[in-house]
Amino acid sequence: MTGQDIRITGPAGEFSAYLAKPDSGAGPAVVVLQEIFGVNHVMREMCDRLAGQGFIAVCPDLFWRIEPGVDITDKTDEELAKAFDLMGKFNPDTGIEDVQATIDHVRKLDGCNGKVGAIGFCLGGLMAYLTAARTDSDATVGYYGVNISNHLDEAAKISNPLMLHIAGQDEFVPPEAQAAMHAGLDPHLQVTLHDYPDDEHAFSRIEGAHYNPESARLADGRTLDFLKKNLRAG
């Protein structure tokens, strides 16, 4: 399945996104929120897989305000250094404006049933949490999101279902941060947390050093059921 690049207009200007549609051309939509490596082949393949499962999938370029068109991997020290530099420069507050613009754009696409959710990884996992709190996403999923514990004061604003996958051995989310997430979010009726105690950051990235196929299948199965349940029309 081959997607295409599209343009989306947000409050601060126009940015690119990768779009993949199911063979039927119709269905609910999912906004895919990138890791720190930009809209790379991992994110495009995620969109393609979602399209194969019946979703319209769109991955916006969240780094466009810093450097448009970032497409790198985690395979070299140079790329890793660039990725962490981009993350340090990234402003989630302006990034969430682009997420909302993407949701608005996708809702109007031919074939969209009007339901739009989101799924994010790493930096995108944080953005998924903020998407649940600050946008009108109908259902949102975050994988091993970083710095979520710093935004728990926004939990009260979450009004639609949110699922978070937490890697127990995540080097970027220490045990105290994970405990704070549970304390702040477990009581929330719209939030579901799943723990993967023995897994490290990016355990679901197929090409990643910490990829765990068993945990990835479990998390992805939970995610697919969650999205199907909450994004089907009617």
C-alpha cells in the first residue's frame, strides 16, 4: 500500500503530512504522532498498516516549524544527536495546534466517517496525552510517552477515551514518573493504563534495539480493539 504526501494549513502556516487510505477509501481516521525521528519510514509504515486495517491514517510533520521534512533513523550517532536536538527545540504547545489542524483537516476528507483518533510514540506519546487533553480527538493512544508526568494537571480536561502503554524499564520515564502517572490517571474513568514491566522504551518499534514482538503484539492488539470500538460510526 502506497500513501501520498499532502499539505495541511494550521494557525502558523502550511505543513506536510503523509496520508494512507484503506482500499475502500472510507472509514474512521487516525492521526499518527511521530517519534523524534520525523515522518520517517517507521511512521509511514505505521500509517500503511492502519490503512490496511480500515483506517484513514495521516502523519503530520510536527517538526516543520524547526526543520521541515525531517526523515531520519536511530541507526547512527549523528542521527540520534539530531533527533534529541530537535526534541529539545520542539514546543508541544505549538505542536498541539498542528495536531488539532490535522484532526480538522482529516475530518473533512472524502471517506472519513467523522470520527478521528490519534496514536503517538515516544515524543508522540506525550503529544497523544496532550491531544486527549487539548483537542477534540475521539479516542487517543500513547506508547511510552515521555514527560507525561509533568502534565498531569491537565488530566481533568480529558473527556474522550485515552489509552497509554507504559514500558516498565523505560530509560526516559523513571519509576517515580510512572508511579505519578498511575496516581494521577488511574482514577480517571476515560483513561486506561497498560504496563509492560520488563520492556524498555520503543518496545513496539519493529526495527528498534528494544523491540519485543510479544509485547508489541499485545499492545498493538489492545490498540486496534480500542480504536475500532471508539471510532466506528454510530
